[in-house]
Amino acid sequence: MYIKWIKISNFRGIKGGYFPFKSGLNILIGPSNVGKSTVLTAIDYVLNPNYSWWRRDILCELDFYTKNINKSIEIKLMLGCGPYRCTTTNGNCPRFEIGDETCKLADRLICVDKNTQKILKADDISQENAENIESCVLVQMKAEYKDSDGYVDVIHNILNEDGDIWCDLTRPMKEWIGSLLFVSGSNPANDCRLQYNSLLYRAIGDIGPWEQDYINAFKTKLKEPIDILTQNQAKTVIERFKTQSNLLSPLIKGDPSIGIQGTDKRDLLRQVELCFKIKDFELPLSRYGRGMQNIASMLMATIAQSITKKIRPAISIVMIEEPEQNLEPQLQRSILRFIQNLLHKEDINRQIIVTTHSPYIIYSDLKLEPVIKLQQNKHGGVKGKFLKEIQVNSKNFINIRTHVANDSELFESLFSNLVIVWEGASEAGLYNAFMRNKENFPLELLTGIDGQGTNLTDICQWFKSAGYDVIAVIDSDNNMPDELSSKQIPFISLPEGDKIEHIIADILLSQNDKESSHTLLKTIGATGFINKAEGHVDWPDLKKVFDDNSGKNNLATNEVIKSLEFTSLPSRDVVIKYLEEYKGRNYRDTLGQELISRNIDIKIFDTVLSKLKEIWFDRSKLGTYQFNNKGILDPYDPN
């Protein structure tokens, strides 16, 4: 079984929301507090059979959107179950019969058209369209705040084709569906337990000798039963854990076992835990880092569900919140591969829903097939959109990616609140260099994209269509401002007819020859060497250095700087020629750092960065801007 879609109303930070899913892997991304965790929690609240709703303390008024307790929380799930008439001999799904049990949902199915997702009634079904029909279950959780009693009343139902209540969604039904939510977190220590620094421990006083006698007796008595457990009932779990951990990462050393630890005297039951045995030394999992603990928890979750499959249906819906926590980037990619492998080994119907803030998690699927972007509007509505479906001028993400210089920046921008598209390497290198050195500047803006000029409009349109706030930073020596303006894409443009190289050349020529020459040489020699090139004949002082070192095709940058007499700079046109020839990202970054080190103030760049910062904090300022002939950034006027 798998979730086809979920609708959420009045729950936590979501006033109203619709989120589509598919079978297999789904990855939810979006800004912080947009509702990713809320979606997982909503699914868990509907399908988890282990919540004791009778306790009436799981939900409170804070779980209602803006504490609007006058409106109920409603969560609806459409579960895809299998082929039409799945109870027939030829159409049974793998989950229909487990041991002596038969499907708890077989007589509560509705029919859905696979193509249109429309709920069908009996009159809509014929033998001709049976292949396009899927058996589904429509479930709902409704929570109402009882103001007079101060608690939340919760009911779970299965709905019919008309959306009316058909019957209760019972615990056995939820167990048959099978869902598992894995979230990282720790439980606070119980201050009433007899553990260090608890209130009870402090009240009793010194219990050290008693603790030592008790722990020794405990370990002596438990050693033999633990050995028996390890060789019998626990053997399968330990062997499977070892096999899967070895496949996942070579970093995991040692053999898993079950052992008795004596480091924590306050809770003896905690001493019996999963360990790794290295030679004769057993190290409990609690002594490993949180990254290793997260991996082990996911492994144990899959092992547990596969073993219980013999007596009940396997877990069909696995939800994992931020699996990248405490893992290095390389292992983050391995975790996703491990999760994907789960889809193909146990049963083909398993669905996995992951939330993440890491570009490494999604990097292995360059088509973004499983990625769902959550977008929130100003009215509290949230919706999910599959990024694979976004196309601009017949170009999907793969096509867009081929026109972006830096892969990591592109994938980071998928997680950005504001996507900046720099026209080319000049903007990407220079502006980033200045941003890194500005105080009180949001460095999140460093996740801009080098658009390489020619496909900048398509890149901007793709992100805009995907629901992102986007702005381009451009020159104005072509028709780019008009093109972006016509497509309603926000941008910041230099003065009409100017390129970034023109502005830098004027700044260099306004300095003394020595400082300007030093900066220009550092730029063209950013790799550490200056090559002998035909263009250098336009700068007599530089040509003389190479003439004095005849036979050498390249010289160390520092060697050239020491040898140059700094008597003159080439003309403005030649300086611009150099800047245009050496405009790669590393050259621009070096140029920016040199200008910063010399405290050269570039007012026009500061103005652009100030406007970007203003837009970052206030999206209403998104628009089209261009510098006028007085150096003031005004709204763009195409006329």
C-alpha cells in the first residue's frame, strides 16, 4: 500500500494543504517551518495504531492552526491498494493473506481512475476500463476541541465514494496498512529514576557501595542468559544487522553482539543493548556518535519489520525525518542509496517518504524524480509539487542543469529561500567575494547560480515555475533587461550599455599605477602563473618582463610583480580586454579579494548587495531594477 495524496486542514502550521505522493521514494524539501515535519506527523496520527487516543493529551489547542479551536483538524489520506477487484484469484495483492489472516480492508475499497485520479462509482466501472482502475482506501482523521472539557476529541474513519463516513478506521486496519515514522531525538532523563543527579538520587545520598554490589550481582546472574539469547533468538537479528551494515559503509567496524555494560548504574535495563564487539572489547551503541546511532536505528527498523512479516503484513509506508543528521556528505548519499535499495528487496509496494535539508540526499537522482517541493502562501495554505514535472520551453531540470556552471550551487539553490541567478562568472565570482567580506550580510545569498548568460532566462523561469522567489543580477550591454522584464522575472541590472568589466576597468584606472597593476596582475595570474600570450604585447611593461626572461612561456605571478616597474597601465580598452579574457570564477574571486584587501570602495556593487539584502528580508521588494546615469538604482523602465 502507499499514500497517493494527503489533504490537511487547520493542523499546526498548515491552514490548508494538498500533497501528492507516488509509490516508491518521495523526498520532501522546502524552507524551514514550511510544514515538512507536519505532513509526516499528520500521516502518523492517521495511520499509527499505537497512539492511545483515549488519553486525550496527544493533541492540544496549540495543534490547531493559529489556535483556531473553533474549526476542527481534518486530515484525509488516499491509499493506493492494488489492482481492481484485488480479492479475486488473479488480482490478489501480496498483502491480501498473511498466515490465517485476510485483508482487513478488502470490503472497504473504492475505485479510482489511475489517469485522472477521479473517484469512480459503480456506474462508471466497466470491463473495458478495469485495467485503468485502482483499488483505494479513503481514510480520515477528525479532531475537535472540546472547550468545556479542555481536551481534543479524535475520530478515525474510512470514507465512501461520496466522502461520507463508511465505518471506523480500527487498530487492526491500521496494523494491516503498516506505517513507521522514524524521527531523530532524545528522551529527557526521568528525574524520578535512581540515576545520577536526579531528585531521588540526591534525596538518598551516597549509595555508591550498594550500587557496586548490585551491578556485580546483576552482571553475574545475567551473563549466562545473555549468551543463550545471543546464540538463539537474537542470532538472526545480529547476523542481518552485520550483513546490512557491511553493505552500507566500510566505516562500520567490528561484529555486532548483545552484551552487558556496567557504565550506567542508574538504569540496569539500559545496560542490555546492541553493541559492537572488537576483539574482546564490547562497545555499546550508546557510546557511538549520533550519526552512527541514526544509521543503526534505520537498520534495526528495517530488520524488525522484515522479521515480523511472517505474522503480519510488512511495513508498507516508511517515513524518515532528515536522515542526513550527523552524517558526512558522502554517507548522506549512501543513506539515500540504502533507502532506495529497500524498495526492491523486501516488497515492491513499500513507500518511503523522506524530509531533508541536504542537497546531498537528492544529488544521486539528477532528474529529481522523487522530489516534492513544499510551498506556502501568505494565507497559510501549503501545497506540494513534484519538481520533475516542471518544464520551461520543453526543458526539465536535466536540461537546465547542463547550462549551469556549478552543480553544488544548483542543488543548494533547491533549498534556498531566494534563488539568485548571476548572469555569468564575473557576477558569481565578484559579488560572492564581496558578500563574504561584508558584515551583517546573510551568507545564505551565496547559494546563487552562475547562469552562464545564454540560458539565464530559462533558468529563472524554471525556478519561478517551481514556486521559488528568484532574481537575476545582470549586465545591460544586450537586450537581457527587456527579455527578463517581458517574462516578469525580477532582476538588478547595471547602467544601460555597461558590463561589469567596464566598471572594474574604470575603478582600476582611477587608482595609482602600482596598485592597479598589482591588482590586474594578481587577477590574470590567479592560477599562480602568468602565461606569455599575444595579448600581453599591449602592455609594454609586462612584455618587457617576458623579454627579459626569454625562452619562458610562463612566469610565477609573484615573480612578474617583483620584476614589473609599474610605470604605466595599458589603455582602458586593453584593461577591459584582459578582464574579459580572464573572467573565470577563480579569476573573479581573486580580483574581488584584491580589491577588498586594498579597501577599494565599489559603490555600485555595494548598492546591488544592499538591494539583495533588502529583498531577502522583504519579498515585496522583488522587482526589476536598473542603475540610471546618476548611479541610482531605480525601477526598470523599458521605454
